[in-house]
Amino acid sequence: MIENHAPTRHLQEHVNVHDGEVRLEKNRDLAKIALVERHRGTGGVTMGLVSGFNFKEKCAIGSTVAHDSHHMIVVGTDEECMATAANELAKMSGGQIVVKNGKVIGQVELQIAGLMSNERADVVAKKAETVLDGFKACGCYLNNPNMQLSLLALVVIPELRISDKGLVDVTQFDFVSVLDE
């Protein structure tokens, strides 16, 4: 990701892989990203890696606001936190959530298609503030982290995007592998 910009960069970095699993290193700006297909109930999950959130904690942030498909996206440094975020998002029928050290520290429920709430605007605004505070509690001080997160699945903006079909290289109009041998 590039702060305040919609385009991303296709980075190639060395990562530690043990028994087929990517192991994230502390103090490195690298997180896992999962896109969970949520419209047809296929159970499909696409995984990738993302840089730019600068998370410093054992955490995960999830959202069903993910342009244009609005599948569930979860980004995190810890798989248990990521699973908690995804499961809690499913229970609340969509929205945004922050999990730090296994505990939910921010959330806003968006019960209508995972995009809108039936609650009063002032209530939703207070809940949304807990999500923004959660980004900061995890070490992310991006100017607009919700927008950056929501655009990671918009497969028409270069260079790389995540979709329910795989990782998309938008400049080449092709799918790419997350890991090279």
C-alpha cells in the first residue's frame, strides 16, 4: 500500500516459510491478508501479504466494506486474531472490527449488506471511532486506514489486488502466486 494513494506496488520480499506457512517477523511492516468470499457461501478464502499498515501488535482488522465486491477482508499479524475478527464479523452480519491480543477492541456493526447500519448516525459514528482508535492501538497511523483497507480488493486499480479468484496483477491482467519457490 501507499499512504493516501489508491494504487499499490508489487513488492517482492523474502519471507520465512515453515511447513508451508508464512511466519511473520516482528518489527517488520508485513501482515497477512485474507479475503473471504461471502456472497455465494463457497467458503473460499484467498490469502496474501500486505505492507503499509505498520502494525506493531498481535492484531487483526476486518471489514466487509471492500470495494467493489464487498467480500470480507481481514488483515493481521496473528492468525488467531484474524480468525476471531472473521468469526465476529460473520456473527454481526458485517461491519468493521479490530482484534488486539485476542480481544475485540473496536467494532461497528453494518447489518444491512455489511455496508450500512440501521442505527442512528451518532451511534454509528461513535462505534466507527472505536475502529479508528483500534488501528492506532495496533500501531497503524495512516491518514485514512479504512479507505486503504477497503481498496485492497478493488481489482481495477494497479498494481496488485486480492480477489475471491486469487491475487490479481492488474497491470498484466493475470493472476500471480503469493509465493515463489
